[in-house]
Amino acid sequence: MPRRKKIQLGSLVEVEWEDAWSDDEATTELGQAPEHRPYNITLTGYLVFSDADGVMVAREKLADGRYRSVQYLPKEMVRDIRG
């Protein structure tokens, strides 16, 4: 994850990250790996946690100040965070 200005918790952010994927319907043979790159994803939401291991972003903020629909992203998967 690139070094950037520290973003305050609770801020709206846009996180670019690489997502692993699976295909339960596809078949393959040993030594073959069709399209095996991670998906590039952009997630928008509220930054609710950040440390050396990763970030947590919530898609919803409740009226009482709590957050829900939280997604955790390990730092190795995060390409950029903008806020």
C-alpha cells in the first residue's frame, strides 16, 4: 500500500484493491490456468479501522453513529486509498 497522508477514521474513502476469485463451474487440467489474475476492485465507504495489517471499510453509517456492512481488506491486497 503506498504511503499517503493519514486519513481520519470515519472519513469517506475510495479503496482500490485486488480481489481473489473462484469459478465453481469451470474445469481445467493440470498445468493449465486460464485467466488467473486478480480482479481490480474499487470500494467506497467509511474508513472504520486501519492498522499495519489492513483496513476496514463500512458501506453504511447508522443514525446512532455505528457502522455496518463492513469489509476487511488485508494490506497486501490494497493498492491505494483516497479520502
